[in-house]
Amino acid sequence: GERLLAKGAIERIGEKGASVKDHRQGLEIVLKKVDGVQAVGHRLVHGAEAFREPALIDRKVIRKIKACCGLAPLHNPANLAGILACSDILKGVPQVGVFDTAYHQTLPPKAFIYGLPYSFYRKDKIRRYGFHGTSHHYVAWEAAKKLKKNIARVNLITCHLGNGCSITAIKNGKSIDTSMGFTPLEGLLMGSRCGDIDPAAVTYLIERKKISPADVDRLLNQESGLKGISGISNDMRKILQSADMGNQRCKLAIEMFVYRIRKYISAYLGILGKTDAVVFTAGISENQPRIVKGITDGLFNNLKIKPKIMVIPTDEELMIARQTYQLLKRA
């Protein structure tokens, strides 16, 4: 059976004024609370095309993770620092890397290749990778259990709605399309990310408005989305409160958020055909039923067989633990 022994988080590692200077110190704090560690599972944001499934970490795997750092410069180096700290302190304890992108490696080329010259995919690996894979994979398993169906025979649309948001189309248990792309910026309107926009808007901002590429990147990732439209926050709770008090920009932010999700779900219903369930997970899904209702009201009116609507709390840590255990059991 599965039992939670301890939980916690250490944030802002190494930042100015932070109490924990590096990952090694953070790990030492954790190990004062937990002993008898038999394996370590790591979440890694980007595995590119190098990792289609969890991997037992060794020198070769570390080299491949380093090679992916350019695709996730904010995340992979920090993930790698945690791996190296564990290697140093927990000598001989096996470590497993679970990659956020791996679940989406089953996308067909027609879904993951962009309409750029093909050489940009072949040489530079510019393609749709997708993210939140561990979360989508977890809730797919849980939904299959609730539906009393084999995961390999279930068709789902899973919606991870938090500060970052993504939607995945799952056919026979496998991801066949997903809203996030080359980076986690593509797709839905998010807390502070713009989601889908015309790429020419980016060159316009750089060339006509004379905004630097770095500042445009910050604008799209940190100042846009719900935050940029509402003008007050990236937090859906605050936006709902302000909308209820008559704030028109907050109302617009909610309408845009809901509209884009409905549009993606409708598109995925089209490519999946018969769909067993639409599953909602993560903070907004779990805590803001008004949003889920706004998304689903009338959405399936024209379907003969209507999908079930489920809200399932995600548990990425449990999924990482399960995948770590399963890989080591096979090794």
C-alpha cells in the first residue's frame, strides 16, 4: 500500500535572504526528518526527445539532462543541482528522473511538428514538447479507475488549471495532443502567461516598439495572461472577487480564460471522437467550481454520448514515487 510519510517544500533556494543556500543544505534538512531512504525520484521539467519514460540516473543520463538545459534554463539546472546533491549525500541510493515532457512523447508528428521549414525540427529540435505530463498522466490513471476501465481503453481530455494551464487529449491512455508547445508559454491563457498569440506580434514589439527580446520574453511570461488583462493579479480568487464587485477587466479576464479552454476542449473532442470524460485538476479546477461550471455549461449539447465531468486532485509527487518504484522493480 501507499502511505504519505512526510511532506514539505523549501523555496527560494540560494536567493538573497533565503535561509537555505543550496540544494545540498536543503537535502540535509529533509534527511533530518526522513531516514531509511531507499530511492529518490526527481521531477525534471524537460527531457526533450531524449527521454520517453522515467530514467535511472547515471552519468550518461546526467549528460543528456545537461544537454536539455538550453530548452529549460530556469528549471533543468535546478533539477540537476538536486540530483548532484543526492548523489553526494546518499551515495549508492538509486535515483530516478521523471520528466514532465515524457508523457507527451507519444504525440504523432502531425501534432508536434510546427509549420516552419522542416530543418528547424531536424537540426534544432523546435517542436511541440508539452508539459505538466506527470499531472496529466496521474489524473488519467485516476479517471480510468473511477470509470472502471482499463487505462489502455480510455479516451480523456485532461485540464490542468493552475497558475500554469494546459490541456491534453488522451486516446487509449496515451497523449496525442497537448496545448503547451516548445515552451510552457503556448496554449491557454494562464496566470501571467499569454498563451496563444500571433507570432508576428512578437516581431512587431521588437521592431516597432523597440522592446528588447529579453523584455518581450518577460512581458509574455510574467506580465500577461490573467494578470495582464485584469490589471490586478494572476490569482483567480482575487479576480473573481473583483469581478463580483463590478470590475470589467476582471470579468473580461475570466471570460477569456473560460472561452479559450472551451475552444481547446471542443477541438480535442473533434480529434478524439468518443470521449469518456473531461477531467479537471490543479488549483483553479479544485477550488473554483464556478470556473469549471462556466467551462462545461452547454459544452456537450450537440454530442450524442456526453463525456462525464470529473474534478480529480493531482498528485505529481505520488506519480513520481510510483514511477520510481516501478522502474526499480523492473531493474
